Amino acid sequence: MWQKIKTYFIAHVVGLALVLGGWYLSIMNTSADRWQAVKFLSGANLVGLIMILIGAYFPEIWIAIKNRGQKS
């Protein structure tokens, strides 16, 4: 039981970290473009979007792989 809770919790924490990291990266790049400051990372909006998409689907994919072959 604890193993299942730990698997779900870790998967969702990693997914949340990816979503928040992608969001932060996109926001930082937009503010750097707007105020003509030094660019934080070239193409950061695209990288941020990819991080958000991976973070959104990562937990369910991880859990499905972990539960593959197990019966409820």
C-alpha cells in the first residue's frame, strides 16, 4: 500500500515540478524580451511549452508503466 502511495506521490511531484519549471522558464523569457534585457535562454518559450506538456502527461505514463502486469 505504501509503495503505491509513494509511486503516485513521486510521479505527481515530478510532473508538478516540470509544469512549474516550464511555466517559470516561459515567463522569464517573455519578461527578458519585453524589457530588452539579456536573454535567459534562446528558444525558452518552446522549451517551457515542452516541459509543461511532459509534466502534464508524465505522472500517468509513469504510473501506467509501474502498474503494467499487476492485477488490482
